Amino acid sequence: MATDTQNSGNPSNPSDEIANLPPPPTVKVDHADDEETVTLTQLVVIIDRDASLKLPATIFDYELPILEAIYGEDQVYVDSEEDVEVPVMTANEAHEALRRKYSQHVNEVLAIYPRPATLGKATGLEVVDEGNRGKLSQSAVTDHKKEAAKTATKKTAKKTAKKTAARK
């Protein structure tokens, strides 16, 4: 009786089997002829969390400094890179996408790309002048310190009003 590990379904070393797996398929997207595209560099990186945990991630090259800021420069390794065609986007759209994707680490995103213009400069993506829309989006951002101060002022005013009413 043969003890061939490949036929028995019980390999002697599971990491050898993982190492021999074929690479994941590359997704090819057919864009409509009328849709404009832009070429971006896509990276497959390995995030070395600890001795036993290495996480692969597929990102655009402009995201690499963000991951390095989050995990440390010596913990993120580029495994492969490839130029890909993606639908045209503005630096504003890419900046907003980064803020959503890395919402738990938005401070790292903003430290590297504080505004869409800095991302546009790094990537070559067009920056759209938002004009009044930019002002509206800034006013829509909640300043939590100001809100806390307003709430504290309102509570103080209510306490003062209660004390004044109690005296009368």
C-alpha cells in the first residue's frame, strides 16, 4: 500500500501545500469604450503583524505610506506590483475613499495626505476645485470640542436658572 501524501489528502507539511497554491486570479475589468480610465499601480503587500500572522493586502501604491504609518515601515513589505486601468477618479474622490477605507486610522491618512491636493500631487490625479461645496462640507464637519463646550454651557445655564428659580 502506497503512502503517497498527495493521494492520501494528508500532506506532511501544510505550509508546503500553501506555498504551492497557484496565485489568485487577476481580475480583468472590461471598461466600456466611452468610459475613460487612468493607470494606477496596484501593490500586493504583506503586513507582518507578528511571527505567526502575516496579512496580504491589495492596495494602490499611494496607500503604502498609510499602511507604513499604521503598522511601521519595517512591518509592510511589497510582494508584487502591477499597473491597472481603473475608471477615472479625481483626487477628491480618492481622498474621500481613503478616509472611508482607513476610518479607524484617519489621523494617519490626514498626516500623509491632509488635503485632496496633496494626494493629487502624489498620484497625478486631477484635483477638483470644490468652491462653495468645499466650504459646505467643512461646515458640516462636527467639531466635537466646540459641541462639548456648548453642551457644558447649556448645562451650566440650566443649573443657574434652577438655582435662581429656587431662590424666588
